[in-house]
Amino acid sequence: MGLREALNAIRYLARSGGGWRMLPIHFGPWQTVYWWFRRFVRRLLFRTIHDVALMLDREPDGRLLMMNLTTADVSDSVGAQTILTAIRKRWPWLKHLFADAGYDRTKLMDKAAFLNFIVEIVRRSDQNGFHVLPRR
């Protein structure tokens, strides 16, 4: 049984809600499919597949990939340092981040450089009133 067949069998089980032993015979032995499933789980491949699919879906629209809420007593810079670590763990291939001027702090920029990120600070224009920044 190959990788493609194993993924098809796992998707079938997820959609049908059936048990391993109820897997139709044309997918192959349920023990083999279960072995593949356990291998994927141990290597965290399901999360990686999900994250890549999420990025491919949201990137054309420039939509949000991750959010981290903190309490009011945590400064923006400290909260951003925490999220830098989380981003590096979850999406190790990301390199370029955008932030507003509130995040232009020495400690934050040092941590970003240490984690091999390029952080681009998007500055406000000189216009009066509220205007959405082009990237943030």
C-alpha cells in the first residue's frame, strides 16, 4: 500500500466516522492503514498538511494565519516576541513579517533577527483621520 492509498483510506474513515475494522477491503488491510495513520500522527504531518493548506487558501486574500491574544498588562513588544517563537515553530519557512510602528522596539527586532525573520515596519501616512495601513 502506498502513501496515496493510505491517505485516501484515512480520509474515508474521517468522513464516514467508521471504525478501523469497518474499513472497506478495497483500501487494503485496516492494520496497514492504521500503521500509516500512527506514522503521520507521530511525525505531526496532519498539522503540517493543515498549515500548508491554510496558507494556500488564505495567501491570495492576504488573510490572517495566526493570532495571539494577551491581557492588557502585557506590552505589545513582549506579546510580539512570544508570537515570533510560535510562528517559527508552526511555519518554519516564513521569513517576512509586517508590523505597525508600535512593534518597532530593539528587543523585538533583536529576537526577530535571531529567529531569522525580516520584519518590515509599516508606518502611518501623514493623512488626517483613520486610514487602513496597506500591510500590518
